[in-house]
Amino acid sequence: MYQGLREYFDFYNFDRPHQSLGYRTPEETYSNFSDTFPPPG
């Protein structure tokens, strides 16, 4: 069961385009997030 969930989450976050993200994947949308908002310090 865990393997199936893992595969689904990988698909959902890395392969499936999301309408709310402009038909990009979450990975595409947030991969540069740390460049945009560097950690404090």
C-alpha cells in the first residue's frame, strides 16, 4: 500500500499539471522557491 501511495504522490507532485498552478507541476512551480525566498541569516 505504501508503495502505491508513494507512486501516486510522485506522479501528483512531479508529473501532473495543476490548473491552479498555470498547468505546471508543483515541482516546476516551487523548485526555485528557495532562490526567491532565501532562508534568513
